[in-house]
Amino acid sequence: MQDLLYFLQQLINGLTIGSAYALIAIGYTMVYGIIGMINFAHGEIYMIGAYTALITITGLASLGVAWLPLILIVALICAVLVSSSMGWAVERVAYRPVRGRHRLIPLISAIGMSIFLQNYVHLAQGSRNIGFPALIQGGFQFGDPDSFQTSISYMQITIFITTLICMTALSLFISRSRIGRACRAVSQDLGMANLLGIDTNRIISATFIIGASLAAVAGLLLGMYYGSVDPLFGFIAGLKAFTAAVLGGIGSIPGAMLGGLILGVSESMTSGYLSGEYKDVVSFGLLILILLFKPTGLLGKPEVEKI
Amino acid sequence: MRTSVKKLAAAVGASVAVMAAGQVAAEIKIGIAGPMTGPVAQYGDMQFSGARMAIEQINANGGVDGEMLEAVEVDDVCDPKQAVTVANRLVNEGVQYVVGHLCSSSTQPASDIYEDEGVLMITPASTSPDITERGYELVFRTIGLDSMQGPVAGQHIASLNPERVAIVHDKQQYGEGIATAVRDTLQAAGVEIAMFEGITAGDKDFSSLITKMKQADVDYVYYGGYHPELGLILRQARQADLDAVFMGPEGVGNKDINTIAGDAAEGLLVTLPPSFDQKEENQALVQAFNDKGEDPSGPFVLTSYTAVQLIADGIAQAGSDDPMEVAAALRANSFNTPIGTVQYDDKGDMRSFEFVVYEWHSDGSKTPVN
Amino acid sequence: MAAQNFKHALFCAIVTLVISYPILGLNLVAQGTQVVLEGADTATLISIVLAAVAVFLFQLFRDHIMGSVGKMPNLNPFANREPMEQSKRQRLDTIVLTLLVIGALIWPFLVSRGSVDLATLVLIYVMLALGLNVVVGLAGLLDLGYVAFYAVGAYTFALLYQYFNISFWLALPIGACLAATFGFLLGFPVLRLRGDYLAIVTLGFGEIIRILLNNMTWLTGGPNGIGGIPDPTLFGMEFGRRVKEEGNTLFHEVFNISYSGNHKIIVLYLITLVLALFTALVIRRFTKMPVGRSWEALREDEIAARSLGLNRTSVKLSAFTIGAFFAGFAGTVFASKQGFISPESFVFLESAIILAIVVLGGMGSQIGVILAAVAVIILPELAREFSEYRMLLFGLAMVLMMIWRPQGLMPMRRIHIELKKQE
């Protein structure tokens, strides 16, 4: 019984972190699906979302606001606002001018932007780890109090539910709304969409904004869950999320979700049963293995190469 | 092709222009090497604050035999690679005395360079015993060793009759070093060690580690490393309902751990150097710090002050500014400093230094535990 | 039209304010045990407002500004000259290159130690960039994990010295061959992958190597790295102050001159120069051989290349292997130069920098890559006073270079014959 509870606990841990990866991975996968480029700066957008959320929360606390839902909602709105503005600006400044050229050019541009943003925040806020207040505390325990107890904290539940809501909302948006339809059209064939009168520039900007907003949500959630922010943590998270996106099949939104969860659970299980030190090796190893057998990822569409 | 070759020549010419102007100074350069940026920059602040105050005061009193001290500050971000780079830079600039580095993992490789190039180094904060084990003549410390700090921590835990103890470290020289020292002490005392695991510095998610600790049903956890990670572990442990007492070395004794861990920091045990700022003899100095708006209670402020003072006193004693002779003078004499009477042994360690166990509180204050 | 512009300009200005004010204008400061917000100083606030205003004006008058920029006279005085005749050009090139090489050999004796040290670092990056140039520039394989081979070379030397006391010259070929083996092994999983999948797998490979180095403390020292790596010796002479190895003599004793730290710096520089020249020459040879041609064919159009009978596997593997070989060279030299290596030196950022150098230089072009390496390493050093802003400007420069000159400093010129102009 105890073993089962332990397994369950690690599973819960893994699903939590996996959901967060999924939220960030969506940004990567949507951008890749639409313009075929890897947005290396996305991890930094996530980091900026976390910082903005922290700034807002600190500001509200000093103004004496104490009602939790209000704090969270305002922090969320501010984080989303700043992150999406940043995402929009990055696209306009660094990606639009080089769109369509040899694929290495936007890649280097993205890496340059990533370095720029990391150092921007580093210069503005300092390089130290800054604590994030634990606004949501407590949770459930089950199991025998004398031996191992599995606990699910309210924070973990919040992360699951928020991710679920975001995913559902996004899927509905993509499949039902006009802009969503335009997004699908542009990702299928940019030239044709242009000919049909869709303002592709707008749609591409919208994609960046959506991805950035989700990353901001993840920033707020993970900031509260883990407990600290620093200018460099966006890069690592971004790399993992990108791995998740590729794992699930880049360009596919359900793929990003699946990839995120698989990655999160595999990390957690490796940490729990082997050693925490090698969890990243397992993640990347898993990626390479899957790509060996399914080169376009789990849910990716097979690429048809035209001559 | 021709324009490109011209460009190449121009680039080469520009790089020649980078040549540093020759230094002709009648001043004694003291390099201060520590983390100005990065996750443990708070400790760097302490180091720079103490060293700068010392240089100011010594210069105000006429310098060393009439020569003024000049600070050359460099940032090593507590990273061994950066430490090597800045050490090379200091050597290139002709610096012969260095107060630094802070992190043991930086001090170790940097000291290789300093010893090779004849530069005297006094570290105010690196506690890893390996640093003075290599037979170097120009390496000194103004802080104790982990081989003393570890047993203090281990014996304290052993005296509390724990059931099972978990030991976690960040795999770096300092963290793993002291964790190993604590483990050895505990094993010698017959305490059961439930796990001995490493985490990577910079990690944020410790949920799996904490789950493991819960399953192992530990009641004490010793962490070897710095406060950014321990703060997160404390916080996440509290959230996961892990009921254990945590203990750490002086690398976690910092108010920032309260901002990260919040209330979970209450009850944390820390081994620290004694509070030199509480000593009667140092009150004038403490006042000087307060006047400048700086806080002298950090563990490395007065040790850094002392390091600079020892360099100055050593030069005065030796009557020359050749680092080899100053080193000999340091080993041959005893000095009166804010951290007490300092006497060195052959390896460059102080003959006595005690660590005290404190209990940390959620308002950032600490009380000694007896 | 004007109204459209105005709305757009206003929007851009507002976005600028939104992205700068919260992060720049409100600082999180730890006071005691609490974190509070402090407003930034007035200088920062003013610059934020100025930035927003500048963006507003730029967007408003963008058409005018870009138009006048385009009309600016070409500042290059050589622009309108007739291109030189082929044979004369080649002779001139040879002469200038020879002079440069001689200059590079003499130069270190005349300048300060720091400059020579920097030049050695530049040469190491030149080797790395030339190697990556083979994979990315010539063969068109997007490799984001090149730093792994660099690490293999460096750690091989460090470990061989630590356990077997193997010297620099012996470790050099061993490290390079081991790195080449890793390159070969990496080639297999990525054979079927194309484009960005290839990129992410190579990235993953690079990260795996770094994480393994970081975690296998028993072998590699983990985050503490391996120190005490010796400098190269020449004919049994060491260049340090004291002898580290039994049986070696000291340079300054053999030649009866006083010890100076410059000796080992200069010697290392000269050795690196020789190795870099070797790298450049060998790769140049390769580009003229069928191997090099097949790389370029693969880059241009893989399907056409395969239909012409080129074996995709051997072409890709040869590119990876040869590229990795030179990374191994560079790694060994780097380990010796720094005397200490740790996994921190082999993070993804290094791969990104080397890739940036290759792209900046013009993919496939050797001279361009050398120039770019010099620029990328030296310019941040010149800007030491802005050391805080160094990386910031570096990132910005990467973006700007891609926007303004994506073909690189010296786009590759293929060997070609020009038809004589009809009179």
C-alpha cells in the first residue's frame, strides 16, 4: 500500500510539472506550426510573466490588498498583459524582418533575443533569487498518518485545473472562432491564406500573443508553486517545454499537452525511483528514442516532402 | 577577397589597441574577487563591504608605510570558470594580493593560478579543507574549515537523538564537502543515515526529493549548499507536510532565505562563525559600518576586513611587499584583528576558529543554541 | 494613411511602456525578510518615457526615415571599381595572407600579456567555428549541440592527464579522435531527421553530455571541474615558474633568461596559431575534394543529391565526424589554456555563440568565419567598461546582424571562372 501511495505521489508531482510544461510548450508549438521557426525567446517570456506576477503581487500587498482571488486575478491580468506585449514586440522586432529566409537566420535572431531578454531582466531586477509568496497553501493528505501519506496540495490542484481550462478554451478557440480558423488556415498554407484575404501578419501576431499569455499563466502558477524567480530559470524551463513540444509532435497542440505530461511524469519517476541527478538525461534520452522511431513526434503529422 | 583580408588586418590592428596601458603605480593593489552578481551575491556584498571598509580605514591612517591601498574588484559569480578568468585578469594587471574568493569551488582553481604566479591570497569565506591541503605557500584563510564545521553540526544533531537523518548536497565542492563531513561524524556517532543525495544548484523543483524523504520517514535533514536551494526545499517541504528539522552550514545563514521560505525558515539550525560584531572591542568598527549604512553582522564582513588588515600588517612586518616574504611574516607572527588573535599554521589555516550553532527565525534573526 | 500611422505609432509606444515600466521601473528589493517594490530612480523612468517617445516618432515617420536611409550614398570607396583580374588577385591574396601570418607570428612579442591571452581565445573559437562551418555551413546540417564535442576534447585531456599523466601533444590527437568518434555516433540517430528535429536532437545531445559531466562526480569532478591541467611542453621544456613534472627542464633556466609569465602565454598562442592554420588548411583541402562537394550538394538539395547516387549516410557522417574532430582539437587547447575545466564552460550558450559566428561570417566561407570569430570575441572585450551591458548588447547585436546582413560578413564565394567581358 505504501508503495502504491509513493507511486501515486510521484505521479501527482509529475503531472503537475507536466501541466506547466504543457502550457509553455503550446507557445512553441503554435509558433512553429504557423511560421516554422523555433522561438528560443519563449522561455524568457515565461520568466518575464513570472516576474511581472511577482511585482504585481508585491505591489498589491504593499497597498494593503488582502483578498486572495483579487490578488491572483490582477496578477494574472498584469502578467498576461506584459508577456503578450513582450511577445508581440519580439515578433515585430526580431522575427518579422527575417521571415522567410534560410531557417538559420530567424534561429540566431531568436537566440539573440533570448540572451537580450535574460540580461534585460538581470540588469533591471538583479541576478538573485527572489522569493515568491506562497499564496495558496494547504492541501489534502490521504493514507495512514503513521506511515507514508500522499498529499495533494491546493496549489497542485490549481495548476491542474487552470491548465485544463486553458487547454479547453484554446481548443474551442482554435476550432470555433474566426481567428482560430484563420490560424489553422495560415498554418496549413501561408501563401494561400494570404491570397484568400486573411491578414497573415495579424494572425501571426495573434499566435505569438496567445502563446505568450499561456506562458504568463504558467509563470504565475509555477512561481507560486516553486517559490522563487531569477533571470535564468526561463531558459531551462523553455528548453524542457520545447523538448515536450517536439516529443508530442511540433505543430500539434494536443501533442504539446501530451508531450508535456509525458515529460513531467518521466522526470518525476526518474527522480523518485532512480536519482534526481539524471532526470534531465532521461528526458532527453526519451526524446531521442521517440524521434528515432517516429521522426515527427508522437502526434505529429508526417511531413510530406515535395520535390 | 582583398577587402576581407583588409578587414582581417583591421581587426588584428584593433585588437592590438586593446593593449592595456602600462601601470605605473606607487600603490599596493589589492584584488577583491567575489560574487557581485549571481545567486549568492549577498555573500559577495558582505565580502566587498568588509574589504572596502578596511582599505578606507587603512588609507585614512596613512596607508601601509606611506603607500596607499587600491582595490581592484572583480566578479566571479561563484562560478569556477569565471573565477579562473578573473584570476588571470588580476594577474595580468599586476595585482599581487587578493582577498578572495568566496565560494570554495571558485577559490580552489583560482588559487592554482595565484600560487603559480606568486600572488598572495587570503580567503575570507571558503571553508573547504582541500584549499590548504596542496602545500601552497601563498594561500591563507580568515575563516574556519569544514573539517571543524561539519563535526560541530554532526555532533549537535547526534545530541538530539534523531531516528533517521537525510543528507542532501548540491554536488559543489563546498556543499558536498561539508555534507560528507557531517555524514562521517554522524556515522561515527552511530546515527542512521537514511539517504545521501545530490541535487543540482539552480534546480527549482524538489517535490520528488521531498517525497523520497517523506517515504524514508526522516526527522532531520542536513543540507550542504547555499540558501537559494535550501529556501525552496524548506518551502516545498512545508507544503508537502514533511515534518523534519533542517540544518545547514553558513552558506544558508542569510536573510534572503526568509523571503523564499517564509515561515518555513523558523526553526532552521545553522552553523555560523561567531558574531564578531557583538564583541566589545569591535563596537567602534561596527559604528563605522552603521554610519555608512552597511550591516556588519553578516558572517563574512569582518573576516574580509581582517583579511585586508592582515595583508597590510604582513607587509609592514615583512618590511617589503614581496608576497613570499609577506607570507612568511604571516606565518611567523600573531596579529590582533576584529575576529580575534590570528595565528597561522604551516598550511595557511588559523590555529583556532569556532563555529556556533544558531537557530534561525522567520524574522531573519538568530539565537545561539546551547 | 496618416491616421493609420498615428494609431499604429501610438500602439507601439504604449507597448513600449508596458514592456519597460513594470520590469525596469519597479524594482523588487529584499528588505530584511520581506520583498518590497521600489520605484526606480528618475533617470531610468525618464529613459523609459524617452524610449516610448522615440518609438512613437519612429513609427510615425517610418516611411520617411527608411526612404532617406536607402538613399544614403554608398560609403564604400571601392564599390565602383572594376574587379581585379583573377590571376593578379590571387597573387595579391597570397602575398597579403603570408604577411598576415608572419605578422601573427611576430606580434605576440610586442604586446601585453592580456592581449596575447585574448588572441589565443580568439584562435580557439576560430577552430571551433571552422569545424562547425563544415557541419552547418557546408553540409547544411543544423547542429545545436556542437559544444558536446568541444567538451569531449577538453575532458579527455583533463582526465588523461589526471589518471595517466599524458601530456598535451599526445592528448591532442586522442582527444580529437575521441571527439570525432562521438560525432560519428551522433550521426546515426539523426540520419533520418531533417531541419528542426535535427536541431533539437543535437541540442539534446549537447545537454546530455553536459549533464553527464555535471553528475558523474566520481569521474569528472562534477560542477567542481578538473583543475591542474598543464601547459604544453616543447622538447621537454616547461614554461612555468617551477617544474611540475619530474624530468622536465625549465625554459627560462635552459636559456638563462629571467622568468616571465609571458613565456607560457606566448608559447600557447603560437601553438594555437599553428593548430588553427592547420585546421583552416585541412578544411580548405576538403572543400575542394569530392567529400566537400558532396557536403555542399547535400545542403543544396538532398533529394537531388541522393538521386545522383550520393550516399546520404556517409556524407552526413563524414560531416559530423570531421567537424567534431576539430572541436576536439579546440577542446584540448582550451583545457590547457585555462588550466581548469568545468561543465559551466560547455553550456548551450557556447553552441549558440559558435553558431552565431558561423552565420555571421557567412556560411561556408572560411575567411568570413575567421573575421566573425575575431569580431565576436574581441568586441565585448573592447566594451569592458560597459561590462554590465555586455551580454545585453551581444544579444541585440545578434538580432541586428540577422536583420541587416543575414548573408554574413563574407558570403561564400565559390571557385569559379569568369568570362572575359566583350569589348
